[in-house]
Amino acid sequence: MKASVIVLLFLSLFGLNVSVYRYHFLVNETLSFQEAQKHCTQHSDYLSTVRSKDLQDLSSNSLIKEDYFWIGVQRDSADYYKWIWSEGGEATITFWAYGQPYYYYCGAVHKNTLTLFALPCKTHLRFYCMKVYELIVVHQKSTWEEALEYCRQNYIDLAIINSEDIMEEAKINSTVADTDEMWTGLRFLAGHWFWVNGAGFDYNVWSSGGEIQCPAMNQRCGVFDRTQGVCKPTDCERRLNFLCIKEKYAD
Ligand SMILES: *[C@@H]1O[C@H](CO)[C@@H](O)[C@H](O)[C@H]1NC(C)=O
Ligand SMILES: CC(=O)N[C@H]1CO[C@H](CO)[C@@H](O)[C@@H]1O
């Protein structure tokens, strides 16, 4: 099977009580629901779990040539009236199209109306897979460098807080930390601030004073301040808890 082109689209936090966020990827290949599901579990996590507010972004991808695309929702084989996510758990769908679900078994989004239809599972459609991440508080008091090393060895990286969804996640998850401030992947080097994974600064994480253009030598690592819900520069040698990014379904 030829390699599919995977396009990173955007990420989303799923519910506020659930401490995770999701990156959705369009796979530029038309497959049946079962084949699509298999493709996702081989290459990432699952077919996408989607909220109503994600539909606009997902549907606007111009690679989707068909009227519909698969997301990870289908009838429960044990209970005809129940719909379940590929990721697991019952799906409470608020965006059924009028008169839906019809008697078919697999859920596809109609891209022009942003509503869900039940379609025959053998229909060949493009589809979204997702990767699911969590922020985890590490209860150690470490310098910024030590924290970076720890996250990279044990998880993926220090936390990158570059969207509203991840900020919400950071606020929820940081309540268990021992320190009010905790390290993130923010660093000032060679004249500018950057996220250690190279992410951009479209999302403003800084405290009201804004980004410090030229921080003093001892103010060049970024903490997340949970009392204010913002990031601030501080001394890299301080010993603080930290936030790592973890893959939810990594084994
Ligand atoms: C997506 O797939 C179509 C064939 O179905 C191909 O023509 C097109 O070049 C692909 N687009 C990208 C960005 O790979
Ligand atoms: C407060 C909170 O939601 N803590 C969670 C942070 O993330 C870790 C790892 O997923 C969870 O185990 C915590 O429950």
C-alpha cells in the first residue's frame, strides 16, 4: 500500500474534565471505515474523536474531494442504538443531520453542513486519524535543563503551550503540582524566545507585561504560573516541578 500523505491540521482539547488534547490528521486516501480504522491504529492512535466545534476546521481541508469524511464513530455491535468512539467510550453526538442516524453503521461528517450521517461502512472516504497527548506534572524539583532531559527521556518533551486548548489542559493538570510555577519548554537563546520543539508563537502565553524582548541573563527560561494562567521568564537554575508532554496511548 502506498504511503499516505498525512496533513497536520490542528489540535483540540476534548472536554474540560478530560485532561487530554488531540491532533487530527487527514489521510489523503479513500478507504472503507474498517480499512481506515486499521490505517489509523497502524500509524497513529485511532480514527478521530471529534467535537462539534472541531467540525469547521476538519471540513475545510481542501484535500477532501468527497462530500463526506470518516471520523471514529460507529454503532456498537452489541447495541444497535448505541454509538461508540473508536478510541473507546459511548459517543453522545450533538451534530446529527436532520433525520439521522439512518440504519447504516458508520459515522461520516458531511463537510458542507457540518453534520453527521450514518453511511454504509464499505463507502470509500478520506478520513481523520488522531494522536492523543496529555500534560503530566512531574513532582521533582529540577532546574530547567534537568527537567528538559527528564521529559525527553521519559515522555516526549517539556510542555509546549501554544494553543488555548493546551493552556486549558495546563490549567487543569497543574493543580496537582507542589510549586505554583512549573517549567515549560520556553527558552531564550541567541536573541529570541522559542519553544524547544520549534513551535511558533501565534498563541500568546505571556503575562500581561508581554514577552520580554531582552531578558536579563538570569531570566531566560519560561515557567507556567498556575495562579495566573500565564507564562513568565525566570532563572533557569531554580528548582521547580515541571510539565511534560506524554502520549496517551504509548505503551
Ligand atoms: C491527494 O491525493 C490525490 C489522489 O487522490 C492526489 O492527486 C493529490 O496530489 C494528493 N495530495 C497531496 C497533497 O498529496
Ligand atoms: C489534575 C489532573 O488532571 N492531573 C492529571 C495530569 O495528567 C496525568 C497524566 O495523564 C494524570 O494522571 C493526572 O490525573
